[in-house]
Amino acid sequence: MRFCTNCGTALVPAARFCAQCGAQIEPSAGPAAAAFGPYPLIFDVEYPERLSRLLIFVKWLLAIPQYLVVYALGQVSSLVAFVAFFCILFTKRYPRGLFNLVVGFNRWGANVTAYTGLLRDEYPPFSTEAGRYPVRYDVDYPETLSRWLIWVKWFLVIPHYFVLSTLTIVALPVFLIAWFAILFTGRFPRGFFNFIAGLIRWNLRVGAYTGLMTDKYPPYSLAADAKPGGWKSIVIGVVVAFIGIAALIAGIVALASTSGGTKEVFVRYSALLNGDSSPLVTIDGTEVELLEAEDPYQYRLAVAEPGERFVAFVFRIRNRDSIFTTISQDTFDLEDSSGIGHDPTFVGVGSDRVEGVLAEGEVGVVTVVFRLDRLDDPAELTYSPRLVELFGDRVRFVFR
């Protein structure tokens, strides 16, 4: 099926003029049977001469049912890829029926992407069939596939993800300019159109490669006629991937080493048991005060095992001006006199468990209960207000 490039009307076979608007039809217009170029994936969108000025406001809303279907199809595709992994591992073949199924699912998604990307005005069909929309998507079926590549394809495309992330940032102002161009002129500037279509094409190539549909390495190109990447591209990709991962690990280690400070506060445990609170400590914009302790604690929600006891600590925690002041079982830790660490048995107010984040200016009086051996005493009690303790300061109460 072909479509008029002027108004988008479906054309009868061999038509030379559009019956709707009368525009002359070039013989090559409309999506024809897939003719694969250098790369075994084809993605093309017919350039529309005119686009609706009104639809650009509501396409995202109209496409919600399509998004739901595409999401569901994506889940099925993931399951199919899992099955195909083992088929390729043992037979070096992607079952053709499953392959065609995934191609159809991807075609549906490509149609929806073209629609919401303002490349076409026709509403995408609820169909996986080719030729029913002015978008061409197809993948050449590979007779055999490598058994070893299925283990490393995700790693080899890491450089592609770096480049695509950058191009996506560039695409945001391009898309915004195109939106206003359509609003005022009814046309998508052809250069911008080709860039957005090329970016979608690049993503689809990477998706087909990591989805085990081809062994041809994706080219670093937006062009429709780009050749697959050779061994040089793969080697460069491996080197860049290793450098990128090493840089990420180094950044995490550096961040942890500069932001994970501990403020120690020495407290007499006997005074704490008598109700004498600790000094007020401020870390990461959070005020922390250890009000009292009870040892042993009469815990109503559980019974201590023989040779064990419960110990409770009461905190006053206030978010003064912190981004995160978290209260959960993951933010408290107790080390006993034998050097053994303990996670809380209970964190809450009264008999109610508490998990959450204090808003700025909010105060919480929190009871934290630990289960200890009867022969051991609390030695250090640590609280970290950040969601991830590694990247935030913490306060450690050291008992004497």
C-alpha cells in the first residue's frame, strides 16, 4: 500500500495522481517491499508536505492507547528474546516465527514513535502488518547467528548509548523548533525531519543488535544507507566501554571518599539509660539527638529468644534544610561490644512502623529497637539520613 506524500491518503495500486488532493505521485512514493541496504534493518518515514497545526497539541494524548499496547508488546518481546537466546546458543538460529513476531511488534512501536515524533499525522494502525502506514520497518532474517556474540552484545554497544544520549539532548531543541515550525507553517523542516528520523533509525539498529536479531554491528550513523560497523568499530567500542566503566567506577569511589564523612559523638550509656540526652548533632542539614535508651526493652510485638534481649533507642530527628532526611531500617545500624553489627528489628513511633522521608522543617521522634545477645552491650549506634549511606554524612554515637 502506498500513501500520498501531500495529504497522506491511501493510494490505489499504480496510481499516478491522488484521488483526494490531485497531487502527482512519483513511481517510487510510498513504502514498498523492503529492499535492504548495507545494514540489515530498514527504517524510513515518508516526508509529509503538510502537517496539521492542531494535532501537534494532542498527539501525545491520542497515542495513550498505543503506548499501552506497545508497552505490553515490549514485555512479550523481552520474553521472546530470552527464549531466542537459548535457541541461538544451541542451534545458532533465531526461530523464524518468533523473529517475525518481534519484527511486527517493533514495527508497531516504530509507527507510534513516528506519530508522536510529529513525523506523520495519520493515526497508527493497531496492527503489526507492513504497508499499512507510511513508515517502513523491517529486519532481514539471519540464517545463522553467533553463539558467542549473544553474551557480549550488550557490552559492545555501550559507546552507542553514550553517543545516543548526547544526540537525544541535541534532539530536544530540534524537536521544539520543529514543533513551532509546524504550528506556524504546517511543515516539518526537512533537515530536522531527517535528523529525528535518523536518530530513531540509530536506536532501532542498536535495539535489533542487542535484541539478538542480527550480528551486524550498528554503524555510528543516522544515514539510511550506512554500512555495518567493522572490527575496527567493535574494537574501539570495547576500548571506550572499558574506559567508560572504569571512569564511572572511579567517579563513584571519588564521590564516596569525599562525601561519606562520619561525625562521632561520645555518650555515657548509663546516662542515656537514665534519660540524659546526647548533644545535638547536625549532619547534611539534619539535626539528630539521641534522647534516651531502654535496656532491656519490653517489646510488645515480639518475644526475645533465650539468651537474647531487646534494646531500644529514642531519637529526635529534624530536617532543617536537607534534601533527604530518611527514616527507615536501612538508615540505622548498631555494633555491639563483640564487634557484631545489627540491623533494627523495629523503627517507628509508638507501635507504628515508620519508613519515609521527613520534609523540610518536619520533626520525628523515632524509636529504634535492636535484638542483642544478653552478654553483649551496645558499642556504637550509627544513623545516616541519606537514602544511600555511602554518599552522605552520618553520625555515630560511641557509648562509654
